[in-house]
Amino acid sequence: MEQQNRHPQDVDITIKDIILPLLESKLMRDIIGIKYKRELDTVFTTTKERRVDLLLESEDGSILHIEFQTTNDKTMLYRMFEYYSLIKMEYKEKTIHQKLIYLGEDKCNMKNTLKDSKLSYEYELIDLKDFQCDDLLESDNMADITFAFLCNVRNREKLFRKALSKLRNLPEQERSDWVGKILTLLKVRPKLNEEFERVFKEEPMLEIAPLTIEELRKSPFTAKTVEQLEQEATLKGLEKGLEKGLQEGLQKGKQEGLQEGLEKGSLKTKKDDVKSVILIKFGVLPKEVEEKIETTNDIEALDEMFKKVILAGKIEEIS
């Protein structure tokens, strides 16, 4: 039977997205413990495709396999053994090393040794909560700082403020991207997420000057929404002109039908657009603002909210 996803897809994608810039970071050097030469293909095809999280060839010629896990999985020992077999079949003459890095909030209770008759198998299991990484507070590598959220850091508030300070100095789009990665990773640590949100509210992001309509037209994240709003404004103007020449019943029916179609077809898109423009402008989407957007099912209200965000000078003005 096919295994279910080990963790939410967005968390899985975020972990993989951070891996490449993390390879040259101090954290990964400490975890790997060896110098690697190159990254290898992570896909193995037998009767069905198997993909590992990270596969490296070290300078001494050995192979290092790393998996990231956010929940306790009773089958993990056998999955790691399966991965070992697949890697060994591909690199028969190579020595294989395996590490499983556990990122979850619950106590890690997965097994990492297998003994059966003449078989003895073991992989290294690392609970990132126990991995001491206070020295990462001095790092300027954003991937280091991001993964430090999940490590054992004595002064966590200092880490939060270090992250905020680093984020402030990033270009707007890069900052928005890293904020999204941090918040996605923190999904596996709900208690830690609450701490971070508290500090974030006490020390909000650097204010950004409101974007002009022309700047929003050029932005790949808002151009479609601005165009749609302009088209709808034109459409509403045409409807007003037609209303004068139509009978009241037909006029009402068409208007209601058009309104219903617009609401069903664009409600979710509008909500997503409002959230996106908030993240672009302010680098953060407060939970209460997100809840307000999600519970708003009136298109005109969402339009007004979108315009309000565009004109706002600071995030408090849209709460």
C-alpha cells in the first residue's frame, strides 16, 4: 500500500526549497559532518518511483542520504531500509551513510535500528529540537536563521528579533518569500508559531510606502487583479447605460445573474489577491486579518478591502 504523505505538501516543498541554499550553511555542515562533492539524483525507479529528500556524494567518495520528517512514522525504519537498498543498488561500490532529521513538535519515538537473524541495520536519527545551534544567531545565511527556529536555541526571542532584523533588509519580494517559508515551517511547531506571532506583533515589519496603481499593474502578483477590477468597473458602467433601456424585470434578472456569476467565479481569487497584496506590502499576514478575509463573502467588500490595502501606509490601517 502506498504511504501517505509524511507531512503537509506545502511544508515538504518549503523544506526542499530551503535545502539547496542550506547546503553551504554552518547548520548543514554540522549535521553532515563531512565535506560533500556534489548533489546526486534523488529519484529511483523500480516497479514504482521512489524519491529521497537529499542525496550527496562526499569528497571521500561515500554517499550521504538525508531525510526530513515532521511527524512520528511507525514505518520509518523500514522506509529508510528500503531507501538504503535502492541507493546501494545504484551505487554498489560506495559506502552509504543515512541521517533522518526530525523537525516535529512531539517527542521523537521512531526506531532507527533493525536486527533480524543475520541482518543488522542502523541509520542516524537527529531530533532537531535537541540540536544545539546558538551559534546560528551570528549567521547571516537566511536558511540558517530559518532552520534555527526548529533547533535548540537558548534565547529564542533573540532569534526572532534577529530574523526580523534580517528580513527588514531583504528586497520586498525576497522578504515576502522567506516570511512565507518561516510561517510554513512553523506549521509543524504550533507552540513556537504562537511565540513568533507574539514577537512579530510587538515589533512589526518596516513600513513600506503605498504602491501606486501603475506599480500594482506591473507586479506579477497584483497585475491580474488590477486588470480584473478595471474590467469590472467598465462592465458596471455599461450595465448602467443598458439599464435605462431595459424593462425592470429583465434588468433585475440580468443584474442578479451577472452578480451571482461574478461572486461564484471570482470570490476565492479575490480573497487570495487581497492576502497576496498584504504580504507584498507588509511582509506579514496577521491571523485576524486572514480570518476577516476568509469570512468575507461579499465581492464588493473584498474590492474595498483590496483598495484599502493599496492605500494603507501601515498594516494597522487595514485591521
